[in-house]
Amino acid sequence: MIKRMIILQRGEQMGKTKVAVTIDAVAIIKIDRLVERRVFANRSQAIEEALYEKIERIEHRRLAEECAKLDPVEERQLAEEGMTGEIETWPEY
């Protein structure tokens, strides 16, 4: 199980909030089977982890979409901008 928490400014952990949701019966059956097989401790843990995984995929996809908009040639030029002459002064490893 992956533990996730939101850290507040003062180092406090954000607590959990109870919510009511409507879930398809087939999904509940599948979740219950995972709980029975001890993949998850309970339904809440299974649903919470599934939500986090989905959120991470969405955030990763958004990052990938933004990166795809970048021009590699232009990015290299920007990265190397101002480095001419500096490279010779770097120590060898």
C-alpha cells in the first residue's frame, strides 16, 4: 500500500473526509473480491488507492501533453544560450 498525505504549512497532516458516493454494482463486487483476497484492507482503501492512481495518470498525461508542445531544437538552444565560452572553464572529471 502506498501511503499518501497532504502536508499543511505547519507540518500537520490533513485528515480524511467521509463522503458518500454511488458506485456500479459490478465495481463493488470486484472491489469486494480484492478485499477478500486481502489485496486491500477494506473498500475505502481500495477506492482511495484507485482514485490516487487515476489522478496521478491524469497529472502525468497533462505534463506529457505540455512537454509535447515544446520544440526540442528551441529548448536546446535556450539551454545552451550563454554557455559558449563557459564550457572551456569547467573542470574535467
